[in-house]
Amino acid sequence: MSNPPLGVAHFLNNADTLGKTLFVVLILMSLTTWYFIVTKSITLLRMRRASGKFVDLFWNASTLDEVRNEINTHGASEPFSHLTSHALFARDNHQRVGGAKLGEAGSLGDFLTRSMRKVIDEETAHLENGLTLLATVGSTAPFVGLLGTVWGVYGALVSIGMSGAGTLDKVAGPVGEALVMTGLGLAVALPAVVAYNSFTRYNRLTLAGLDAFAHDLFSYLTTGIQVAHDGNSKVHALHGAA
């Protein structure tokens, strides 16, 4: 009598409730991970393009009115315009009120520093949104798969022991099928780990650029002189209405 065909379908058909539950959990982890990777990648790509466009406009603007008009027209939908928008509002508000409120106490530089730091913290939290999911999937999926394998091997050995058929062909098939869960767990974890590392690196570079931009913006708003964006010691003033 020929042996029944082995494989994932045969394993699932013979798995108990726990085994099937672990399999579904891994599938849901995979679908969630790939959905997040795709949507996050699209969002970051759009944000990168918008940030580059705004930064180019900022460095080539002749007055801050041009920058302000750009923000009013297209909104502050990415970190650099968001930071600039809040910095301009903080400076104008402080000059108008003169630090009369506790939240605006101190010099213009102090108030600008607090306002800009708050925006950077908000952008940091926004960029890191969802990374906990990737870290969790990357660290737990292999163990979920391993648990499925252990449970599958246990069930297979119990069944073989009850049937009394302990030959190699009767043992190797069910045990090999149970290893599918370990492979599935690794297949779910690897994309999550790679994506987590990639997004983390992107966030680190973005925040480093945002911090450097914040220093230049702070210098101009407090002194009227802006450090040239090529990073050398040359400075130039943006003339016109502030």
C-alpha cells in the first residue's frame, strides 16, 4: 500500500487546533509585515521627494516670504517644512507677545530652541511609528515556528507510538512535515528584520539632516545670517521681509 502524499497540506490536515492556530498566526504576521513594508516604503519615498523639493526651495529663496508662501500653499507635510513652519510661527509669536506667557518665557533663542526641539521629537516619533511591529515579528516569528515544529513532532511521535509502526519511513515523513513550521517562521522573520534595519538607517540619516537644517534655520532666525548649505564657513544673508 502506497504512503499518502506528504507536504504542507497534509501537515495542516493532520494538525490539531494549536498547530493550525500557530500556522495562521505566522501567516497573519507575514501579511501584516509586508503590508507595513510596502506602505511605509511608499510613504518614505514620497516624503523624501517632498523634503528634497522644499530644502532646495529654502536654499534658493531670496526671502523668507517665499518660504512662508510655499508652506501656506502646499502645507507642511514633511519634516523640513514642518520644522520651518513652527520655527517661523514661534519667532513671529515671540516677537509679537514678547514672552508674556510662561511657555514663551526666556529669550527668542530659548523659545525657538524649545519649539524646534518639540518638532524634531514629534518627527522622530512619526518616523519610528510601526518599527516596533517589525522588531516584534522579527524576534518572535522564529520561536512561533519552532513551537509549531516541536508540537508537530510531538503529535507525530505520539501517533506513531500508538500505531506501533516505528519504521524510518513512518517517522521521517511526519517529522519532516513539522519542520515546515520552523521554515515558515524564518521566512516571516527575515523580511521583518531586513526592513527594520533599512527603515532605522533611513530614519537616522533623515534625523541627522533635519538636525543640521535646524541649526542653520536657528542661526538665521536669531541673527539674520544663514550658514551656506554646502557646509563651509561662508555665510550669506537672506535680504527682504522676514
